[in-house]
Amino acid sequence: MAIVDRSRRHVAIAGVPWPTYKVVALALGILTLLAVGAVTSSAATAVLTAAGVCTAAWLVLGVLGD
């Protein structure tokens, strides 16, 4: 029986190890929020778009394994 060691990279935030794909997904969400907010001047559009981008990135990067 084979054992697969899937080591993941972590980033320490306030002493808590976070997988890098989560940090990247949150950064993409923040950048999207700022960009869409600046372009549209609509908080609702910016928040919903950023939430969608962040969620999609989180899921895709999590499945791909970083």
C-alpha cells in the first residue's frame, strides 16, 4: 500500500499556519473588491463580485493542491 505525502506550503498569520492557496484567494478577493469598487462606485456590485472571485479561487486552488 502506497502512502502519498502531500506537503503544503503554509504562511504564518498571527502565529496560525494558513495554507498559501487561502491567502492567495483572499488577496484576489481584496484586489477585486478594490478594482470593481473604484470602477463602478457600487458597494453591492463590488462585494458580490469579490465574493465570487474569492470563492472560486479558494475552491480551484484547493483542488489543484496549490
